Amino acid sequence: SGTMATHLTDPILYFPLKKTDSLDWVKPMKAYIKDTISQHEAENLTQSLEHLQRLRKAVKDLGDGRDKISEHGLEQAIYPYATLLMHAIAHFPLIDGRVKLSFSWYDVSYRKKVSIPNAHYEFASVLFNAAAMYQWLGSNEDKSTPEGVKTAFKHFQTAAGILEQVKEKTATLTDRLPAELSIDGLAVFAQLTLTSAHHCSYLKAATEMKDKYTTLAKLAAEGAAMYENVHALMGHP
């Protein structure tokens, strides 16, 4: 029958979204292009910059509330913005302050604004939110069906993979980062995503191997230890 109803109350933890302020991409970029290349080139790139600006606003709006989170939002806003951002970083000096742009995001614990004139910080913050969104989608998936468990597992694995990318990006930053983007902070959230994925593995096994009590008990014990580890990490970041 494949039902998993007895496990519906099992805890799946999610993590907070980073909030950001509005950002004007157009003016600072046009000023830089005009000064270093030409007025003509600045005008030529206006439409592209306005597109970047619109995507940035969509990314900001997505982070303003969990009710807006969807795979559609990730595909229509987060991914296109992250792709264009990397393209911009490759072509303009967006990591050393030569373009007069500062990226402001609020830390998830104290809601304190942290502004850094380095687009890698912007990229890491956007990806952190992408990971948080996948974790949220996985947490809200109906785990009473095998299909739901499979989808949730995929979301948690995706979140874990994205956090690895965040770690790579933040490794290049020398600025004082908010706690959630520090090595220790990212380790806590990564552990959370992997613990959630493990929990899905247990739910899958509980349906497929009902009579294999020893295996199930081992999986359950591993899961409990992982949850304890997450709580310990959260208590001592």
C-alpha cells in the first residue's frame, strides 16, 4: 500500500531566509561604463541592466516571505539572476569597489544589515536563500506517499549541494561575514539539509522493509544522532 501516515509528525527543520534592501544596478553601472568605455556603450547596455534590476527585485520579493516560495520562483528569478550576476562579475570590476555598488543583506539571527561592495557576497546571499527555499519546499512536501518522500529527498539534496557552492564563494571573501555565511554557520545548515535527507531515507526504508527491524532501528538511531548533532551545533555555533 506504500502509506507512510504513521510518520507524518516527524520533525523536518527549515532555516530562515535572508532579507535584503532594494538595489539600483542601473545608475552605478552606467556611470562606470560611461567613464571607462563610452556614453554610447552605457546606453547600449541600459536594457540589459534594467533586466538585471527587475530580476534582483524578484529575488528580493521572494525572500520577503515563505508564502511566495515555489520551484517556479526559483526558476524564474533566483537562477536567471545568479547566472546574470556571474556574467557581470566576469566582465566588470564588481569585487573591488571600482563600480560604486554595495550589496546589503540582513543576517538571519539579529536582523543586522551587512553591506559589502563585493558581488561574490551578493551571489553567496542569493544562493543561501535558494538553499533555504529548497529546504522549505522539502519540509512542506507531503511525506505520506513514496512520491512525496522522493521529491522531498531531492529538495534536501539540492539544498545541500547549493550550500557547498555558497561555501566556495564565501571562501574568497575577506570581509567580516554574517554568522550564517561563516564556515561554522554554513556547516550547521548543511548538517540540517543532510539530516532531513536521511530522514527521508528512513521513511522510504520504513515502507519498503517493514519486517527488517534491525536495519530500521539502525537508520532511526543514525537519524536521531544527526538531529542531536544539529541541535548541538545550533547551540554552539
